[in-house]
Amino acid sequence: MSIFQENLENTLQKTQEAFVEIQTYPIARRIQLMRTIADEIEALGPELIETARAESNLPEARLTGEKGRTIFQWRSYADAVEKGYSFDASIDTANPDRTPPKPDIRKTNVALGPVAVFGASNFPFAFSTAGGDTASAIAAGCPVVVKAHPGHPKTSQLMADAISRGVEKSGYPKGIFSHIFCETNEEAQALISHPVIKAVGFTGSNRGGLALVEIASKRPEPIPVFAEMGSINPVFLLPEKIETAAAALAKQYAGSLTLGVGQFCTNPGLVIGVESSALEEFENVLNEEIAKALPAPMLNAGIAKGYQTNREKVIGLSGVTVLSVATAEAAEGQGAATVATVSGVDFLINEDLQTEVFGPFALIVKCKSADEMFSVTEKLHGQLTATLLATAGDLGANAELVALIQNKCGRIIFNNFPTGVEVCKSMHHGGPVPSSSNAQYTSVGPDAIKRFTRPLSFQNWPDEFLPEELKNANPLGIWRTVDNEVVKGAIGF
Amino acid sequence: MSIFQENLENTLQKTQEAFVEIQTYPIARRIQLMRTIADEIEALGPELIETARAESNLPEARLTGEKGRTIFQWRSYADAVEKGYSFDASIDTANPDRTPPKPDIRKTNVALGPVAVFGASNFPFAFSTAGGDTASAIAAGCPVVVKAHPGHPKTSQLMADAISRGVEKSGYPKGIFSHIFCETNEEAQALISHPVIKAVGFTGSNRGGLALVEIASKRPEPIPVFAEMGSINPVFLLPEKIETAAAALAKQYAGSLTLGVGQFCTNPGLVIGVESSALEEFENVLNEEIAKALPAPMLNAGIAKGYQTNREKVIGLSGVTVLSVATAEAAEGQGAATVATVSGVDFLINEDLQTEVFGPFALIVKCKSADEMFSVTEKLHGQLTATLLATAGDLGANAELVALIQNKCGRIIFNNFPTGVEVCKSMHHGGPVPSSSNAQYTSVGPDAIKRFTRPLSFQNWPDEFLPEELKNANPLGIWRTVDNEVVKGAIGF
């Protein structure tokens, strides 16, 4: 057994012990723990931002905002637990007079068990060590083992230390949160393959996510992998809208495309429109905007190199023409905004044109007709988001296209841009395969908690031994479904 | 292309067209369709029961009850859609004054797409052609293609005809429901592999379910499989309870074990207790009850043969002793109730003792101590149900064991028996692997609808084009989460 494996065994033994221990804790303690962790992250001083800047090249304002978002995730997920949303508590009371007698059945969502979290490079705070996956797993009542992202190890350690202080101050067992560094893919595989681990959260590339899905499915006891893998987030230009606002739309679109050097899983990397003079105007203005865009350092050298490689790959495909490249020369490690065009016919015959180019790159698909636009849409893979730049009239006149687009994505946007993923209960961040491994769950917003739970029904269970959320008196004061009605009251009083 | 494949292509083209068509229908029509189908099933005369009796050997009373349950599923799932539970509708209103402006985000659950349903042999009505999977997929807004179960083809056809009449009377496109017969595994595989199909519902054996999971995961676009595969449903005898009621418990247990010739996925095929004079008394009374049990015809010759084979296999394992066999001789095709015992130590070292013997067979695991009982429980695979025959005092004194059992099952039962799965909102029928392929979803009760949906968020979407359940006016009058509060009112009024 290697030193890594020995350490992993020790870590996961403590993880499992912590899981047994915390299942006896009241919900109020879990909420308190999450709020304490949020406070500890908030208390992290300038060192956090400095460290993250050095490791990720992200600017201070962005990192400060992301820190706030991370704290908000912990607090708002704690609020969601307090409101009881993640339990979906439901009670069907007994009816002893029925033939056969109807038992008392009550259902809540319980913790799946210890969760392995694989953070993202592009959000060193909000989707990494102390990010949404960790916060939602803890909110679900699961211990967490984070595999630290190699792109920002010091940042991750600062965050891990903050969580550990929160754990200690709240009197939780240390094993509820562990932070490990893996040197090789085999080490990461050992983590996912371990029988103690019951679910995986992942944010990153398609290749990485699918590899985890495969490992998890081949375990003697397969486990779910919630992998958010990114997409090309098509933007549809509908005729009435573009006719009236081509220039303004092009400027707004350029802003969304180049935001954060295009390093978002919701970056709108594909534009689909029908050939017209308005589309030409959109292209011309976009060309000017892209030409002006200043190249900026990407997250790390590997990502900058990947951007170059994938960009060249797509540009080299049959029928692709470069429309615009940022004029200022990109230094080593920087990404230069680039837009290319391709015809609808060429797009239809080559799925490689749907390759995600992680960075400020977009492909405009120029269709000959509305019918061709429909065909192009039919060909699209699953997407996290789809954006319609349209008038209400456009929506009405293109009902079939709009319905088709809805079947392809997890979030559909009207005259707004997909970058900027709101952390709220109504957010769904997770689209059909291959944008995520499981389209039925979100990785952003408090509903992300449900990824790490499963329902458990109690039949004729004595009230004193029921979980708090199912007790007659409703001590948590939460909304529950009782005999098919949504109520907040106690039962049998 | 074979005739089967050609027919399948034609069928699935109509399925896809129907999916596009019905997405434009109002929810009220879907509810009306379900109620009309329920009426058509109710209207089926004695021919249905006669046909099912001949094909399944199930007695008239059981089939009459199962017909009622099937109708209840269609009606109660329609009620659940009417109440809006399957949508989980959530709205976060905009805040234009925030920096950056907060968009309007609204989320509902939309149909996954066409669903392939594989029915069960043991419930020719309630979990077959017109069973829970079909009803919940239609309730979710998905067209259905049922692969008819070869064990009861005529029964299935009668049910399919009833559904088709309901579809026609409701003015729905025929393609919303198709019923196909497969001669070979390859034909069933062609159905699951077809790109039109977006999810699979299955009730049956572990081997069958896992085969479908594998096919579905290897598609270019993997799809979810909701396979309910059965389990051995452990019954825990806790000391205080058995001390006071061994004889009565043994009689009740024998009734549950032999009900329907043990042909339920919730049949309690494993008993776990600690050696004591009370356990001896339980065994003695159980022995008498089993000896008296009359052998009865099983569903078909294949199942009767499988029962014999698996029973002999488990009885032949190291350390297993037969306690009791029904005295009356079992004729060809009948199953004779059988109970065997094994020590805790033997159980711990041989996972084959957890083989499901589909039929009236039970294994009693006799542990030397409470510690050994805990170890045996740790070894258990995932289960649909677990039953505790216990006093409240037993629950209090065995908190760790009870917590462990909860982690192993989808439904936990106190002094009641697992057979008889209540169709209600609070039911969870689906336990950890291998009892089902996805512990996060139930296959019984209206929450089963959610298996065939996925969330979709609308950002800044014009009210007139939103789905009914998300419109400002709340025309469906359903409960929704609006800005983190559960309310029934309209928005902006």
C-alpha cells in the first residue's frame, strides 16, 4: 500500500465515523455549522485574494465578487435547509378503518453518504474547495472529501483551513471535511472507487467528467456522479429582433463572450442566425468589438494552450472562416478573442464544430433559411443554456423552434446573456448530456443540495424516533405535504 | 433492416411527432387524458380478469384488487399533476436595482422525452402495460413505448387497447402510446438504443435491470434507467419485542412471506435475530405455520423453476439448514413455502446468501450477539425495505443499529410488513443499489412522475410564453416557491 493509499484509508475511516456521528445531530446544528463556515470564509483577509490572484490570474474585483458569492452559497443553502426545502417532507396519515388498514407513511430526503468533490479551475472559490458542491453536500448532511484542484493549491488550502476552523468551532467531528491532494489520475480514481464514498460532485471538462462517470459506474456498488461539464451555449438571433437592434446586440454579445476571458461554462460560444443584412450588421459591429478586445491572461498556461489548440482546431475545419481576432497581440498565456463563421450546411455535417473552445471564442452559424436554422438546432448537443435574442413576436412566430430549443438546454434566456449564473432556488444549472452527466439535478442554487440526498420512507414509525422534519408537532416549522395538502401546521392537534 | 426494425422506426417516428405535438397542449388536457384512460381501464369487463388469471395464475380477488390499484394510480397521479406537485414550480423575481441587476428566473419540471417501459411479470396490471411507469411517464408529459411482457401478452393487449381508446377519446395523437412485442433481447436493445428514447422504466430481475442500465449508458447520448429490481427485505427481530410476542410475530410474518406465493419485490426473505429462547419460539411457531402453508401455482413455469433452482442453491450453501417446508406436496408449477436458517458467522463470509429467491422462501440469520447482528447488517446490500419488529424501547436501545438500517433501505417499517406497497405521495419504493438502479427516485406513488422530468429554468421570459405553472397569474392555482416563500397567490398583483 502506497503512502497515498494509507493516508486515504485513514482519512476515509474518519469520514465514515463522522457520517455515523453527525446523523444523530439536530438540523439546527447543521445550519449553525454552515453559517460558521461562511463567517470563517468571510474573515479571510487580503491574503486570500492575493493568493488566488497569483494562482489564477483572475483580477481582484472578480475574486472579491466570487468570494461574496461563495459566502452567499453557504448562507443561502443554510437558509434553504432551515426552510426545509431540501427535505420534500411528505406525510400520509394512517387510516385503520380502511380495508386493508392504511399505514402511516412519511417521507424525507436523507443524506446519501460521504461525497467526493472535484473542484473547478475557473472558480477557485465558488466551485472549488469551499464551493457549491461542498456547501450543498454538507447541507445534505454528508461528509465531504475534496480533491484539491492542482491549479490553485494554496488558495484551496486557505479555504480548507477556514472550513476546518468552522467545523472545530461548531463542535463537529473533523472527519466531516477532508482536503486531499492527488498527484496522479490513479490517486483520484482510488478516492472515487472507495466503498465509503457514495456520490461525486465535479465541475470541469467533458473528458474529466466522463472519466469519473465511468469509474463510478464500474464500482461493485455504482454511485451517482454529478458532473457539470460545460457547453457552447447557443445564442439564437431571431429575425424581428435583429432587424431592429443588430448593433446593440452585437455589443452586448461581445461583452458576454469576452467576460473573464471567456472562461465560463456558460460562455456563449455559438451564434445561430439566418442570413440577412441585419446579420451582416451584427457581424460588422461584432468584428469591431472583438478587434478592440484586449487579450488578457488566462487562468494558467495549460488553459491558454488548450484555448490556442482548440481554437486552431475549429478554425481549421471545413467551411470555417475567421471573421475577427483581437488586434492587440496576445502575450504568452493570454487569450485573444476570436470569432469565426460557418454555413448552416457545413455545421450540419460536422459535429466537431460543436467542440467547446474554453475561452473567448465564438462560431457564427449562418443559415440560409428558418428551416435550416431549425435543422441546425435539431443537431445541437445538450446545452447548459440557450439564449434567444428575440421579440415577443419572434417567439410567437417560431413556436416550434422555441420548443425544440427548450428540449436542448437546462436554462433558456430571453434577451439577456447566460454568463452570470444567479444563485437562487429557481436556477437550474445542468443541461442534457453532454453539458452535464445528469440533467435532473442542478449544481447551482439550493436545489443542488438534493443531489446528495435520497428519499427514505418511514412506515408506522413512532413519533419520538422520527426525524425532526417528520414529527407530528412539526418542530422545524416547515412546509410539508400532509395527506396531499401543503401545510405548515402540526398533525393530530 | 428487419421487419421488427422497420416497424420500430415507424413507431418511434410517430412517438417523436407526438412528443412535439403534446408539448403545446395545456396541462388540463393531460389530466383529462389520464382520467379518461382510468375510466377505460375501469370499463374493462370480466374478460380482463379471466385473461389475466389464465396467463398469470393469480387468483381473482388479487387481480380485482390490482385492477383497482391500477385505476387508482392513473387517477391519483392525475390529481398530483392537477395539484402541481410534479412541477416543483419556483420563481425568483427580478431586482433591476441590484448591481448587477438580478434577472427574473423561473423553474419547472419538463418532460424528459419519449420513455420505454418494461413491465413486470408479477403485476400484470399495476406494473405492466398500463402500470405505474406508463402512468407516471404520461403524467410527466412523455410519450410511452411499452415492451409488452411475454408472460401475459393477451392481458397486456387488453390494457393497451384501453389506453388507446382513452388516447383517441381525448383527441391525443396515437403516437403518445405504443405497445410492441419483442421476440429477442436484441429487439429490446434496439428500442433502448434508439435516439428518440430518452428514459427507461423497468420492473423485474436484477440481471434484466442491470443489462438495460448497461445498454443505456453506452449510447452516444446516455439516458437514465429507472430499474426497480427487488431485494430480500430484511426483518429485524429486536430483543424486547420478540421476548413478549414471538408467537404472534411468527404467525404474522408467515402470512407476509407466503402472501401471493411470495412473488413480491418486497417479500421479506431475510430474518435477522439474536439467539434466545424467544427466537426459538419464533422459529417453532414459524415452522408450524410454514408446514401448514398450501403450495400454490406460481406466475408461470419459468418462475416456478427459478424458485426451485434458487431455493436449492441457497439451501446448498455452507452452514444453511432447512427449518421448515410446506408439508403438502407441490405440484408442477407450484411453489412450496420454505424457511432455512444460517449462523451470523456463515452469513458474514458468503454474499451468495443474499441471493433473492423470488417466491415464498426465507432465511433466518441467527446471530450470537447484538454486535454480530450489527456486523451482519453492515454486510447487507441495498434493500427496498427493512422491517423492525421492535418496541419503542428497542429503538432507543439500538440507535446505532437503527441508523445503519436506515442507510441500507428505501423504506423502514415498524411492526408492520413490507408487502402491500401503499400508493401515496409519501411512499418511497426504490432503495440503494442493487435493489434499484437509482435510489433517488421512487417507482410507486405520484413522486414517480419526477423520474421522467428534468428542471428547466426560464430567464426574463415573457409571461405570455411561460408554461402555465410559471405564469404570473398562477392560472393552475398551485403551490409555488416565490422568492423563497411557499405561496399560492399570483405575482405582481
